[in-house]
Amino acid sequence: MSRATSPRMRRVNEALREVIAEEVSGLKDPRIGFVTVTGVSCAPDLRTARVYYSVLGAGDEAEATGAALQSAARKIQAAVARELRLKYTPVLEFAVDPSIEHGIRISKILHDLEEDEPEQ
């Protein structure tokens, strides 16, 4: 997600994210918690795409959601093939988005520093 991409790849990634998010919201698997598709990083050859998601809840919920998403990957991939006209339909890999936990950690550190700072 962090590497520089061309404007075309950004559009492809965003189109993939929209279709995948819509399909994930319609899944009926009880293992899927409150999940948000935060981004997609597609390989330049369009063969693979890493789908980043975040889950509200504990670590166990994130693992269960990841397993459920991986088991539904073929169905989601079929929806991508139906909705988007791409030369190849990418194989989907799901990964937890670490940026949200990273942001929470930074906020906590800043808050702790603010409390420790002596009053002037």
C-alpha cells in the first residue's frame, strides 16, 4: 500500500476496494465481525491483490474474520470479475491493516507524553 503507484493502478486499486467492500458487506458468515475494507494493493500485472481490512474487536475476532474472508475469496473474486473489466481477475489475499493499530499506539504515546509533561 505504501509504494508509489501510477494513477491507473490507483484507480484499479480503488475500484477493487469498492467492489470487494460491497461484496464483504453482503457475506452472511457468522465469523465475520464488523469489518472494513481499508485498501487494496494490486500487483502491476493484475495477477494478485492484497486486500487490507480492519476489524472492530479483539485479536481473536480479527483471526476469525480473516479465515472467513479467505474462505469466501473465490466468491468475492467472482464478483470482481463480474463488476470490473480487467484483463485478469486478481487472486485475492487478505491481510489485517496494521495502520489503525499503529495510529492508536501513537495516540496513546502522545497522550502519555502530554500527561507526563510538567505544567509551566
